Amino acid sequence: MVREYSQIARNCERAVVMAYRELRGVGRADMESFHACTTLYRIHHPEASVHEARRLVAEWIDHHVVRKDNGPTPGCDCD
């Protein structure tokens, strides 16, 4: 297996995308993986509402996994 090194700048975004890919890679369902990643985001950002976490996680998965885009994404201000 060849690993690609991440160009994602935000730690929480990188963690969410990596977790989603790995969960899907071991056969977890899409929504199960999405909910796990929403929980992961909220661990990084306990101040975030569930709605905000779901929105960002959905945007990041769409951006990095579905569209395979490498450009910047909207999101939180953390490093």
C-alpha cells in the first residue's frame, strides 16, 4: 500500500479525513463513518454544535474524498 502524505493544514481536518478514509477502507458504512468523524471533530472542538460539526465534516469529506480536491477548504481557524 502506497501512502500519500497529507497536504491538509488543519489538524482536525486531517484527522477527520484520515479517519473517514480508514473507516470506509475497513468496510464501515458511509453514515457510520460520517457520525464517527463528526464525534471526532467535536473532540477537537467541543465548543462546536452538532450542526456545525456535521456541516464541516460533510464539506471536508466531499472536498477531499468525493471530489479529490487538494485546494483549501472552509472550516475552523485552528492549526
